Amino acid sequence: EFMIDELVEEGLSPEEARKEALKRFGNVESLKEDCQASWGVRMLDDLVQDAKYSFRQIAKYKIHTAIIVLTLAICMGANSSAYNFVVKLVSKPYDYVDDERIMMVGKLESHLSGDSVGNVSVLQWKFLEEHSTSFSHMGLHDDAITYDLDLGGSIRRISVDKITSGVWPATGIQPVKGQFFDELDVENTQGKVIVLGENLWSDLGGGESDLLGTELILDGESYRVIGVAPQSFYIGYFHVDAFIPRMFSSRELQEVSRNNHSHKVVARLKPGISVEQANQSLGAVFEGYMDLYPQDRDDQNRTGATFGGVVINRFIMQDFGQIGVAFKSVQMVTLLVLIIGCLNVGGMILVKGYSRIQELAMRKAMGASVLRLSRQIYVEIITYFLLGGLFSFVFLKLIYWGGRYVQLDEIPWAGEWTIDLSSMYLTVAVSLIAALLTGLMPLVSILRRELMDFVRAGNRTMAGSVSKHRLHGIFVISQVSLSVILLITAGLLVHNLKAVMEKNIGFDREGRLAFEIPQPGYRFGKNEEGYRNEILPFQERVLDRVRSMPGVVSASASSKI
């Protein structure tokens, strides 16, 4: 407009001035595009157009798209689920606040069991609690035991952990409802208080009525409900239904029971204290303990005994190290499957790229740069992987639901495996990197030569391209090699599993049936007299009835199998 005004002032008519101004100004649309490119708007607009074009291509080749997306969904879902499971089983089974500051403390016998943290006796626990200076809180717990819960007409067997009140602050857990018991609660009630697990609380109707303050009958004794612990909380190897205070008998506190090592200790480090410093301090505490019982010095020298500890999430590897290695192997196998899937997708993208070679050549002839064509191909590849990541959530959910119906009781923490979105994001990120690498070879193969040469040479020459066959060969060889490795690994795993299942355990397992009959002490007696007068006659009556059943050849009873 300014130029038109200047030309009118020079003597031209308005119409002639406008024509001359447009002539001098040049192509308006080109100038608009140049301005948009300088502002970054053009690139954004191109990306939007590339995305729309990619979706049109994806919708056009439906079968091709379905195969790629399904392949990626299965591979990414399997890889993410294996990662979730291994993290929960091996890396971080205990989900506590500042879990790197929580230690499992016990007796180390370096000459016998290396650095494995063992159990302690009650006297050792009391000495640790009194003399340890590295911990802000310490608690003791026993392995879970089974109690009979009287429901007024029926009995429910529940698993219960016996713990001291120091376990709560040591782990940093908070109650869902009510409160946790402390030393004053234990003292005032003689230990007759109970904290329910969230699942048991819900099963007993806690969601509809307030159970706090009510009395529950466990093994014939009354316990008052004072709180509810979150279901995510456990301190042993498995989840339990409830927690009650660990009371100590007079015999346990006597010197004669000092070598009864059957208890575990959990402790939280004080601020500023490292694990190494705590272990040094625990070693000094053990020397003080030995001064009280010098008669045990010879045994200490023989076993290399001392007090020590390990971060709680590493404690699991002591007892379940082989399980951890096994599941890490599963994770590596699923990662291998993901790599094979990416190679397979890369091969399909390569084939599709060659089928569109004339289209790419025409676009280049019309002015599209190699960068623009490369970006278009990459946008399409990334779209495939994003769709695969989206559908992998469905596959992952199916695995999760299926795991709920599989009996995994023998594997610690397996029942608490959940979908961790952070690991899913990691898998998608890794897959996007794989997408960039997957698209690199097809992209180089298609764009490294002049596209018009393909058009001039015709489809026959294109189909017989040496470079194309060479690249196809690389993809095929890579997939076959990795698949063979995967099959060999799977075969070895199946062979080892079969060998374990068929291992000779000293007797013929065919036609044998084992089952358990609870004989709680509150009903049958806990002393020698109760065993002779109640338990043995009961066992004989059960065995006589079993032996009289059709098809039974023999029957016997044992305290443990």
C-alpha cells in the first residue's frame, strides 16, 4: 500500500500503480511462506500436514498397519510387564518412604554364609535395641503364623505377623484408619490389640461399618481392633491379614535361649548415618555382646559371627537370588523379542517404502527437499510406534488380569504386581529410539540415490536392485539369528524346568496325595500332655478314616513335608 501511494504521487494512475507495485513486490505467497518459516510457523504447519498425511497412509494400508501395530503392541507390552514384575520382585519389593535408609539387621556369619543377614535371638534383639546408636527406630518381627478367626458360627484361617511397635516408625508406614499400637498400648492391654490388613478389614465389612474398637476372637482369645494397615505394607516374605504385638516369654529372656535365632530386625538409619557406618557400629555392639557371654567366643571365631545389616530392598536377594536371576532372564528374553519386533517392523517399512518410490520421486520432482521427505517418513514411523504403544496398554492389561487368576503364591510379592506407568513411559521412549534407528536404514536405502533414477529405470530395475536385496538380507538374517537365539534360550529354560520337575526326591510321586489339617494349640493343647492326649488320638482317627477310603493303599502323618 505504501508503494502504491508513492507511485501515485509520481504520476501513475491508481490501477497502474497497483500493477507496478505487485510487479516490484514479487510473489506474495512466497513472501508469506518465507515469513512463516522465519517465525517457525511453517515448520509446525508442515509437521501437522505430515501427521495428517501419515494417518491417511496408515488408513489406506489397513492390513499392513494392523500387522505393524499388533507386533509393536505385543513386544512393548511384554517388555513393560516383564520390567514391572522384575522391579517389584527383585529391585524394589518393599515400597517404603526413604527405603534406602531402612535396613534389615541381624547376625552375620561370614565363614559360613558370607554376607547374608541372619536371624537373632530375643536377648540379642534386646541388646541391639539398647546399645545401637546408628538407628532412630528399630523393630522385631517373626515369620507369619496362622490363627483361627472366630466369625461367630464359622472359622477363618488368617495369617498374622507378630511385631514390636518399633516396626511402624522404622518402615514409615501410616495407618489407613485408626492408629498403630505403641509400647503404651501393648502394656495397657497385655498385647491384646490387633491391626487389620486392608483386605481383611474390607472382608469383615469395614467398608460399611466401623470395626475400630470391636473385639475379634483369635485362637480363643479376644483382641481389640485399633487400626488398619494399608495392603501395600508387609515386612516378611508374604502379605499377611493382620498384625499383633510380639510378646516375650520369661524363658525367651533367659540366657538359656540366647542362641535361639528365629527373629528378624528392621531399623531406620539416623540422618547423616550411612550403611557402612551403621555396620561398623553394629560390629562394635557385637563385641560388647560377646563380653557378656565370653563362653561363645570360640563359636564366634569359628563362624566369623558379628552383627550387620543390609538395605531392605537388597535383603530379598539373599533368600531368593535364584528367582531374581530367573526373572531377569525373562526380562532379557522379552527385550530380545522387542528387538526382533523392531527389526520385523523395519523390514515391513522398507518394503512399503520401495512400493511408494514413484510417489516419493514425484514429490521430489515437484520441489520437496530430501529433508522434507525424510521428515515425512519418520513422522509415519513414529506414528506407528505411538499407536503400538497405545495398544500395548491393552495387551498389558490383559497380562495383568491373567496374572490375577494364576497361582503365584510360591513367588513372593507376585500378587502385588501392578502396572507401573513410569516403566510404560520408559518402554515407549525406548521404542521411539528404536523407531528412529529402525527407520534409518530404509530411509538411507531409499533416499541415497536420485529418486528420478528409479523412475527412469522402471519397476523392473528397482525390483532387482542389489542394494535393496542386500538390505533385505540384513533384516532377514538379523531376525532369523535373534529368533534362533530366542528359541535356544526358551528350549534351555523348558529343559531345565522339566529336569527340576522330574528330579528324584527319594520316592515315587505318582499316586501320592499330600494335604494339611490344622491342629491349633488353643484347641489341642500346646504342651507335651496336649500332644499325647489330643493331637496323637486325633491323627489316628483321621488316618483310620483315610485308610478305609476306596483306592487308598496306605496313609501316614508327619509334622512337616
